[in-house]
Amino acid sequence: MPVGFIIKQDGSLTTLTIPSFTATSAVAHAFTTRHTGVSQAPFNSLNMDFKVGDDPQNVIANRDRVCGMLGVGLDRLVAADQVHGDQVLTVDLSHAGRGARSNGDALPGVDALVTAVPGLALSSYYADCVPLFFLDPFRRVVALAHAGWKGSVLRIGEKTVRHMVERHGCRLPNILAAVGPSIGPCCYEVDGAVMAQVEKCLPGEPQYTVQGRSGHWWLDLPQLNSRVLMQAGIKAENITLSGYCTACREDLFFSHRKQCGRTGRMASFIMLNGG
Ligand SMILES: [Zn+2]
């Protein structure tokens, strides 16, 4: 499995990109960092989400900045009101602008978005949860899925892949996937209730957890998700891991756990070219 998202500097804007996705020339895509936005502490400075208590005008300005770099207007952005569930939704031009300028009209109850429409930008929001990216460069279909521990053990990655195959005719060997920056096994301590769900998700595969202090474990969410993607039929060489822990790299990312809940959100974006 290749490891390493690439830091991309565009003017003063710093984002991360996925080498295998860039190589296809089929998409514009990004994972944002916390830098070079307009939000004030504790959302400093490129906070991308309305739901954290930031001034909505700052969020719009920050999103506008990243969308400008991607070459898309906010009226072509789509955002879901994420609920740590496993619902996957295909979106088209009728959804353009939903959740872009406020959370009020974000697509409710959805954690994964899929589209085959060029020029429509999918987005998803993070501060420690696992961002999953998908691209079939042959069928020209893209997807994003938000996988916190709940979405991860609900196998949202597998459900997104299945949706791409069943609804859009994607072929498993052609699908590229990426597991973005999230809290890593170095920093993510969970209790027995979470561990029980991990065991149900991947029975007989204890290698994604390490026993810590009594009743606690260190959980490797990025590896768990890549395992789920491989079980769904994605080739290991087609899965790119980011190589970043959001809690270790407070200098680069917002971390919900490290900053005790008072912080901003990064965003993942993907859009098929040619719209
Ligand atoms: Zn860490």
C-alpha cells in the first residue's frame, strides 16, 4: 500500500493531494490543512465547517478560497450533514449548492457522497475522523466517505465501494482509494465498548488494536479502513494511506481530541474535471 499524501502549495494556500489521483488527471481534489484562512482562535484559521461555532461568514470565505483554487464556485459544492452513520447517496446537479453556504440545507443523515457529474464538487468535514476518497477514472465516478470509529465499524468504506459498483457500473480493479489524515494509533485510545464493535467488524483480526492501560486499547483506524476496503475488493496497491496523524500534527491539522473539542474542521474535496 503506497503511503504519503503530497503537500501542495498554491499561492499561500497549503493543501494535501493524493499522488495516484493526481496521476489520472481526471479530478481536482484536496484535503485542507488548518492554515491560511480567516477564522479566529480556536478555529484558526482555515475552518471549513459551520457546525463548530465559528462565524458563518468566515467559513464561507474559507470555503470560497479553497473552491477558487479547485476551480469551482460554491454554487457547485455539495455537503452532507454528517451523522456518523453509513448512508451513501449519489448526487447530481439537482443537489448543487446544498450545504455550501450554511448547514441548514446540507443533505441530512448522509456520510458518503458519490457522483458521476463533472464539475460538481463533493465535500466532507473532519477533525480526527478518517476521510476516505474514491475515484474510478474509467467510469469517471468519484466519492467521499466520512469514517469516524462508528462509520469505520459500520464499514462505510465497503458500502461506498458497493454503491459505486452497483449504481454506477464501476469495476473493482479500477477503483482508486485513499485514506486521508486522521487520528492515528499513536493517539487514539478507545474503551471496551468501541473494542467490541471493532471485533464485530473484523472478527479474528486483532492487529488493528494494541492493549493499553486496563480496559483501554490503541486503535488504528486508518489500517482498519484499508482492511475493510481490501475486503470489499479494492486492490492493496490502489489504496493510498496519508501518513499523517492529526493529533500528532497540531501544527498542520485541527484535532478534536487533542484540542478537547474546541477546534475547527478540515475538509476533503473531489470533483471530476470537464464540467
Ligand atoms: Zn498521533
